[in-house]
Amino acid sequence: MDITTTPCTAPKEKDRIVLTDNEKDSSALAWAPHASFAGVFMKHLVTGSETGGRLSIHHVRIDPGCAIGGHTHAGMVEIHDVLAGSGTCMLDKKEIRYVCGTLGVMPADTLHRIDAGAEGLLLLATFSPPLV
């Protein structure tokens, strides 16, 4: 299989999350509404308690036309892997087009904002140290 021609797709209905001591199904995890941004939802796939406090991994869904407004994470690096949809990320003063396959790295303490396009946006977000 040529990975460069494989289309990017949204997560399957029953995605497995495999850890050393257990396994879970991400489709069984609830979408939690973001406390500050309307139309933004998160699933906490892997938490800091499962990684010895090193990182956390989340699905982040941004509904069409919605946004995660400008913010920073004190002392945290955040990595976005665009799984589906499209939009833009303002990283400091640079605009990054978010489409399937884009990987965005937010350095610690750096202002960033994510705006979903007409079809919405699904990210795999990794935080180190962990968000939760």
C-alpha cells in the first residue's frame, strides 16, 4: 500500500485504544462540551494517569463555523493531527491551513486559535505534560 495515496478518514465507529494494562473503545467515550468554546467537544482518549503524567491524547471536534478562540497552555506543548474536515490554525501570527494529514505543533506558552471550516474539524490532540 502506498501511504501517500491513502485517503484520510475519520475514526472508525469502534477505535481501539491499547495500553499496557488495558484496552478501551473510543466510541464508548462521551463527547464532553468544552467549558469555554461553543460548538467544541472533546473525548479524553488517554489521560495523564495512564501515562505516568507524561502526556494526554484527545479527540477534539469543532462544529462547522465554530472555533477554539485564542489561548495558550502554560508550560504545555500541544500537537494537532487533522483527522477529518478542514479549517485554519493561527499559531502566534502565522496562519496554518488545516486539512487531512496536517500536523500542527503549538510550542508551550504560544498563542493559538483554531477555526473550523464549513464541514467542521476533527483533531487528534496530544498534550505534554497532560491536559487531564
